[in-house]
Amino acid sequence: MNRYMSMQTSLFRIGTLGDPPLDVPNGQVYLRSQFVQLRVPALRVQGGLIWNRPAAVVVRSLNGQETTLPIVDVTRIVMLALMGLGLATLFVSMFLRRKTSPS
């Protein structure tokens, strides 16, 4: 099951990849990952920015039943929360500084 699903434009691509199955005693295990790709053709070089993250583990039992176990990226959630807190602190400090400065 090597599936490749993507939403594609010339510069920006988002997609999901499925790795080949790993055989285990009670069935098979697949890893699904998501990617974001940004190409910069103006530089005339191959490459760009590619960001990958694990999305889920799919377990298929011997009778064909599939169970999808999502992978929660706690580090990414904490980083986004800290970035939001930093932006909120910046805006509040700018608001308070503007309010307290003499006109």
C-alpha cells in the first residue's frame, strides 16, 4: 500500500504518503505521513522546503479489519501555544505602552 495523495499546484503541494506494510504476527502495520512542499523555481535550482510529519499508524488484522491510530505531535502543539502566547504578550505590551505614553 504505497499510496500518494496530494493537492498540487506548481509551487505548493500538500499530501499524504503511505509506506509499504510491515508484516507482524497478527497482520500488517502501515505508517502514514503528511508532507508540505514549497518549491522556488525562480532560483533555477532543484529543491525548496519540504516538511514531513508522521500522521498515523494503520494496523490491519488478519481478518482485514483496519484500525487507524493517529499520532499526536505534542511538541508541535506546545510550540504553537508558546508562539501564540508570545504574540499575545507583544500586542498587550504594545497596547499598554501606547496607553501610558504621554500624548
